[in-house]
Amino acid sequence: MKNLLLKLKLMKDTRGQDLIEYALMAGFVAVAAGAIMPGVAVSISTIFSKVASVMAAATNAGS
């Protein structure tokens, strides 16, 4: 019963939703800037690669 209540609370929790929306918007702006200014595309690609490697490391550490 406790497990069910915990799952229901987690489903109603929307605190992280804003953070995800802001991250998606920042990603969209970065992609748009890379499309408009090809010189910036390399820098953006490097940043996304670093973020992806950090997230992969965090996922592996959490497992």
C-alpha cells in the first residue's frame, strides 16, 4: 500500500517539469543558432558532447 501511495505522489509531482522545459528551450535556441551561424555549430557540438558524457557518467554511477 505504501508503494502505491508513493507512486501516486510521484505522478502528481511536477516540480521538475519547468527545468525540463527550460532545458529543451535552451537546446532549441542552441540548434537554431548553429543553423544560422555555422561558425558557432562546432562550439555547440562540443558543449552537447560534454553534457552527454556527463549525463552518461551520472547514469552509470547511479546504477
